[in-house]
Amino acid sequence: MLKHLAVGAVVFGVLLLLALTYLTARYVDQKEIHRAEMEMEHMRGTRDSTLAFVAAKDSMQSILTTQVRTLLSDAEVLRRQVADLERERQQQQLSVRKLNKKEDLQARLRQTYPEMAQSAWGVTEVFNEKENVSVEYLLIPLWFSETFIIEHQNAQSYRNQRDKLQHVDSLQQSVSVLKDSVLALEREKTQAYKHGYDDAYAKYESLNEKYIELLKKPPSVNLGFPGWGTILGTAAVGVAVGSQLK
């Protein structure tokens, strides 16, 4: 009788331990499932935020690129206008050189310096005994010569400024080309990161789904439950005790 009671106690103990082990394992599994699902949701939220951020940056970059193209186009128009002004200046200079009549030269002088028309000025001949030739000279008030001096100084300064600005423009064009190269490399790098991120996320999502599915549907026989060795040990002890009570 005692033998049967001992064996029954052992069997009851084994079943109880199995039940407790199973329930504990299921509880742990549920916590792990919840953790994995929450982690997946967090990853999806991070991915969506990243995609939205990248889309906003792409949109802004597109707007800035359009603005840059517009400015570059405007700059090119201004360069053409500068080239036209230089050609016009050369043509006007040549037209002055081609003047042959005294009257035409005087008229051009009045046109160039209209303030001279209101002052006493004129033309006179001076005989050069050494060369035995008469040369016409312009008669103007002495202090009016300030105008010619200032004009010459301004012209020299403007030429220097023009040369410097042309050099600056050349440097800016070079910088613009380098910036375009940098932006192109940056876009390529961004695309490479994006492809790598998308691939890694897809693999993670697939693996996480399989992991959650495995947690939800564990194998029917799982010798890896915690406490399995304890259960077998308990059963062995019970059998041994029962055999001693014969």
C-alpha cells in the first residue's frame, strides 16, 4: 500500500513539475513575443521616420538644386552681358580712332564731356619750327584737366576691378564644379546607405517574424524546457524510494 502511495506521489510530483515548467515556459515565451513585437514596431517607426526625413531632405535638395540652376543661368546671362559691354567698348574706341575731321572730333568731345560746351575752350595751331609743321592744340581751362586725370584714374581702377572680378568669377565657377562633384558623391553615398539599410531592415523583419512565429508555435516536443533534468531526477528518486518500500 505504501508502495502505491509513494509511486502515486512521485507521478503526481512529476506531472506537477511538468505543468509548472510548461506554464513557466509559456509565460516566458509570451514576454519574449511581446518584446519582439514591440521591438519590431519600434524598428518600423524608426524606419518610417527615417524615410520621412530623407524624403523631406530630398524635396529640399530638389528645391535648392532648382534655385542653384536658376542662379547659374542668371550668372551666365550676366557674363554674356559683360562680354557684350567689352565688345561695345572696343568698337567705340575704334570709332574714335577713325575720326578724321576736326569738327567730328570736337563734336565727340562735346558729347563725351557735355560740361565743356558751357566753358570757353577751342582749338588753335602751334607752329613747330624744328619739324616745320603746324600742330593743332586743344585750348581748355587749366583746372578742367582735373577731369581727364580723374577719368584716367577711374578707368585704371575699373580695369583692375574688372580683372579681379573675372578672376573671382573663374574661381567661383571652379568651386561650383567641385560642389557639384561633392553633391554627386554625397547622393551616391546616400543611395548606398539607403540600399544597405533597406536590405538589412528586410532581413531583420523576416528573421523577427520567423522568430515570433516560432515563439507562438513551439515544437510539440521540447526537451529544452527549464527544469527537465530536475523532473527526471525527481522521477528517478521517486522510483528508487518506491522500490525500497516493497
